[in-house]
Amino acid sequence: MGQETRDTESARTISVRLTPETHKALRINVAEEDTSIQQWVEALLERKLGIRDTGKRAPEGSKSGKK
């Protein structure tokens, strides 16, 4: 796994409620991508918001429907 949030002293925390099915699909997806939920969500948000190139692999879409 890569580096966690760059500056933990200035980082902000948010809470997101997920259905058990969504959470399970997310856990599977991040495991397949060898990353953490934290890194995956942060990269997705940064990509969608047009914020800096983090060097992290940005999520390209959910693999949860894949069998």
C-alpha cells in the first residue's frame, strides 16, 4: 500500500454511511487494487474535483458488478 493522507495534522475527517452491500463491494474493489478505502476515496474525490495529481491510481469505476 502507498502513503496515507499526506499531512495528517491538517487532514479533515468525514463520515459516510454505506449499505452493507456497498461497503462489501468497496472492500473487495480496494483489495483488488491493493489500496485502502482512504486512498481510494481520496483519489476519486481529487480526480472528480480536479484537485492535484496525487500520483495515486485514481479509481476508474466500480468493479463491484464484475463476477
